[in-house]
Amino acid sequence: MGGPKPGEAKVSEIALRERKMRVGLTLFGESLSRAGARFAAQLGIRDVVIHLVRYGQNADPSDWLKGQPGPPLSEDFGAPLWDYETLSDVVKMLAADGIRVAALENLSPSFWSDILLNGPDRVRQMDGLKRLVRDCGRAGIPVIGYNFSLAGVWGWQRQPIARGGAMATTFDMSRFDHDRPIPDGVVWNMRVREDRGLGPVTCSEEELWQRLEWFLKELVPVAEDAGVVLAAHPDDPPADMLRGAARLVNRPEKYDRLLSVIDSPSNAMQFCVGSLMEMPGDVYETTRHYARTGRIAYVHFRNVKGKVPRYAEAFIDDGDTDMSEIARILHVEGYDGVLVPDHIPEISCPAPWHVGMAHAVGYMNALLKTAPRLSVPQMS
């Protein structure tokens, strides 16, 4: 038998070394740039989650900045479907600084509004999503994160409630009209078309699950062929109903139902620790249970205080959950993917996002280095 070809052993060693939990970063808007890539690289980051959705397009943020429920209504009229060239250009731009794309997170509402609403254009929109999945596979983007929700994240308020008066998002159903209906032509608090006078959007739980099942049965086989994983984010806020529409994964056990729709590695979870903490139940047992399924595509590693109907974002080291225990459980159960900080409170300084992310990344790196030692039984 011949020995390994030049370079084979080195490639194998790199693959083994990188097949472990690692800290990533989310880049979007202005941070999805060469400057953002350099910032990530300087923190030692090699994997990023990217967002291409045009959040806040033509929105008036004044009430939101004053603490009113939001996010503010924005526009997503006719957003062009991201094609292979667009995706490939982003991958190449990040690769110049040694950064890989771990996932593309969220789909523009206009791409799949009729899939969510069971509208007349859902088949054409599904054809577009199938093309997008194939293009992601060609471009080397292994995961697409999505949130199958009509109301989205609506209801958050921006308040100075984190440690030291840092600005963070909070949710309290007693402070606003959470039954305020979703207007016609709006998904995710983003307008996708003109109001046609069809009345407010409503959707029962079973209707929403039927729509999800059609979505997965159409798209998962395409994702399998493309080598892409579809990863579902749980609801945040995890209320039973929000703005007249049911929520999908607003209890941890509902992930079991979602994964059972199609038993495939391409039907997976975007495991948001913060969202799951906000729900009833034990977040440590939830983490252990789903890590054992092998179906966690990547992790949103964030901390909160409280549970629905009232909770608030917190610094990663200052919430109700022991994040070192979450890291330890993920390590013990063999999770070998990316964890990204999410919803970091704004630190009062000239660069609030950068400083907040640097703090979170440093803390997370320390936890991941410590997790293997915490997992070894200690001698008395």
C-alpha cells in the first residue's frame, strides 16, 4: 500500500483540529465588509454567519429609539433574489481575510411571503428558494438559517436595562397591545406589497404547521442534493400568539415535531439558547436533548433574564443561565459546530457594537477552552 500523498496528512490534521466547537461572529449591514472581516480575523474568528436582508429599509426608527415596541415597519418591496454571483462575491470577499461563511441567516420576506401566508404566488416563490439553495451550495455556503414566522420579532423595546445601564432589548407583554393585527401585505414587520384591502393577517397553529410541512417537503430534498442544511430558528418572542398569528417553535419540545417532518440532516435547528431560555422548561436539559440529535446546525449563544411574558437581553456573563454549563453540555454531547454571540447589549463608547462583540467573543473563547476540563470528573 502506498503512503499518503504530499499534503494529505496535513489536510487531515487540520480537518480534525477544526472539527470542534468554535466561536464565530455575525456580520450584516455595514459590518459585512472588508473592515468587518478584518475585525473578525483580529479576534481570531474563522467562521461567520452573514445576513443579506435589507433590515430597516425606508423605516422611521424615531419611535423605536424612544423605547416604543418594534422594530419599526420597513419595506422589502421587490427585493431581488440573491443569485450565485452575489453569494460568491461575499464568500470571496470574506475569504481574503481567511474567513469562511458558516451560514446565511434569514430570507428576505419578499422571497417567501406567500409561502408563509399560503398565498397564490407560493409555488413561484418556492422555485426561487430552490434556486437560492442550489446557488448557496455552489458558492460554498453550507447552512441557511430561517425563521418560519409571520409576526417575526415584533414587540421588543429598546431600554437601558442591561448591566450598568447598557441599552438592550426587552419584551414585556403588559406594556403594549400584543394583539395588534398584522396589516395586509406585511410579513415580519416588513411590507412586501401594497395593501390590497384583504384585512389583517391571521393564522392558527395548525395552519402554520401545514405551511411549514409543505415548505420542508418541497425544499429539504433540494437542500440534500445541494449539500446545504436548512436550520430553523425558534420563536422570539416565544408567545403562544402574537399580532393574531400563531407561533411555531415557542416551546422546546416543538423542535421534535419540526425535525420529524422530514428525518434528514438537511432539516436542522438554528439553536438559539436565549430564545429557548425565554420558554418554559429547563434550558440545560433542552440543550442536552437536542445536542444528542446531531441536528444543531449552529448556535446563537446569548443570555437573558426572565421568561415570556417578560424578559430582557443581558450580557453573556450576566443573565439567568450559567453559560459555562451550556458550553460544557455541548462539549460532552459532541457538538462540533459554530457558536455566535447574538443580541449583545450596546456598550457606551465610540464603537458600541465592536466592543460588545469583542467582550462576548473573548468570554466565549474562554468558556470553550475550559469546557473540556469541566467535563472530566474531578478526583476527590
